[in-house]
Amino acid sequence: MQHPAKLKPLVTALLLSATLLAGAAHAQLAPAPGATAPAGTTAEARKANIVIIGTGGTIAGAGASATNTAAYQSAVVPVDKIIASVPEISKVANVKGEQIFQIGSESFNNERLIKLGKRVSELLKQPDVDGIVITHGTDTIEETAYFLNLTLKSDKPVVVVGSMRPGTALGADGALNLYDAVLVASSPASKGKGTLVVLNDEIHTGRDVTKTNTFKTETFRSPFGPLGYVVEGRTLYYRTLARPHTVQTEFDIDKIDKLPEVAVVYAYGNVNPAAVDAAVKSGAKAIVYAATGNGSVGEYMVEPLKAAQAKGVQVVRASRTGAGIVVRNAEQPDDKYNWIVTDDQLPQKARILMALALTKTSDPKALQQILWKY
């Protein structure tokens, strides 16, 4: 064993060597003078400018008591008050509110859809706007999101958000949903992903998402899963979109002032053919037949639909099942009848796409290509 006095010079030398190594490592890791830090790594990084457009819905609703989670009055709280109730948003982005409607989303119609789309388009053109968040009722949020996904000509993030419970309820989900939506709209990773829907910590594409339950907070589902999640203030993406959207489509909201009428006729056992006749008489340019199974059409419904097609009304076979592909010429001889199939789109979304497609063509073959494309 060495004497302590003899160990002291050795320890001193080791400490000096470790100090020199640490200094060298620090010099290698430190950024060069004048280098720019990666975006988002400093508190001084510029916050995004986000416009939050209010349209009403449950996220703007209020109940008589805190236990009213499904019975309440929607569309009563202005968007500025909703924003003020979530002060954490100001740490994420510079936001300003704009009230365009104050309605339940079941009251959305073509005129309101176009008005909303045109206003969003105007805002996206402004250089001081980095993204848009739209507060919306959940009943038709999927239709509005799909419409915007097909018609907006910008790669800036557009996020549609809602809630299943009013802000007055125990376990209200609107505040966190709105915070998450602003996070997603502010994230550079959201650029070029089309119109998104954010609820329940999930990021969905407007093309795929649909409401699947009347009251549960995890009601929104996509058949291929969400694009990503929002976790602890982080926007995390795990897949991308395969179908064209926004700047990749032939539909431009700035050039659309009116949509052709498209009716949805729901199939069931003993369905009344009068529904088809009523759609034709009301001026529908197309009928989306929400059929059973793989777009099956009952034998007594074939002739009414053929008669509608003979009058210039496009017939689109869809499925009421909620998922899956409607195969052309499988259940019906679509080529023979000049009918169209939806691919995998739900009837309510096929209505949106078909209305847009009819602004471009009335040829069944061309319409079929459009429904397969998007």
C-alpha cells in the first residue's frame, strides 16, 4: 500500500487530466460562434400567430349543472370567452378570436360551409397568420373538415376542434382539446397535412375521421387510426396521408359560390322507394344511396334508382356499415347502369365529395375517377 503523501501528486494529475478532457468535450459540443439554435429550443423562439374561428357547438355550450354532460344548451359561449378560459394557450401562440357563427353543427348547410371556407381561405393568405383553429360542434365536424381538406389552397395548418361535454360539466374536455388544437396548428410538423381534427389527445385527418358514439369523449375514430397524438404539450405524428388534399386537388374554395344538391337516401329493410322520388323532385343532382353491406340494393329499389339516373340524377352506391370499400360491379352492374361507387367513404362524406365533383363534371365515368381519387 502506497503512503498517502505519495498518492497526492497522482490524484492531482488525474484531476487535472479529467478537467482538460471535460473542457475539450465541452468545446466540441458547444455551438460555433454565430450559429443559430434549432427552432423551438429556446424560450425566445417566435410564437405562431393563430386565428381561432368560433362556429358554436358543444365546446361553446353550457349546462344547468355540473352533472349535465349530455343535456345542455350548445352554442351560447362566445369564442373570446372560450379562449380566455384557457390562459395556457398564450404560452403556445399569439391567438385572436373571430366569431363567424354561433350554431349547433347540425345546423350547418352548404351556404354556411362555403362562407366558413372562404373566410378561412382569406385568413390563410395573410402573411401574419400561421394557422387556423376552428371551434365546431361534433355532429358534423367530420363533414366540415373533409370539405376544407378538399378545397383550401394552402399548406398552413388548419385544425377543427370540438368537445363532447360543455365547459360547465364535470370532466369537461373542451379546454384541453382547444389547447391541443392550438399546439397542433402552431407546430411546423403540421404543415402540409391538410385539414386536421383534434380531440381526446388524438390528431385525425379530416378525410378519415368520423363520430362513432353519441356521448363518449373517445367518440372520434379513423378506420386507419389517427395521424398522431398530442402528449404533454408535444405534437407527435406517426403516419402521413395517401390521398390528395388542399393544394393537390382541383377544388378551390375561392371559386366555389354554390354547391349542387346531393341527397342521401338511407337503406333498410322495407325501405320506401318514395325517398328516391322525393330527392329527384327536390332537385337533387345526385343521390348517395347508403345501402346495406357492400352497397347492396334491394330488388325493388333497383328500378327507382335506374329511373332517377335516367333523369340525369347521378346514383352513388355507399354503405351504411361505417367502414370498408364498396366494390364496383359487385352487388350491382354499375357499368351497365352508369352508377358510381364510393370506394371507402361514408355516405355523409361521399355527399361532400360528390357535390364538389359535380362542380367539375357530370360524366359518370369522370365522377367515378374523382371518388376513387379522394
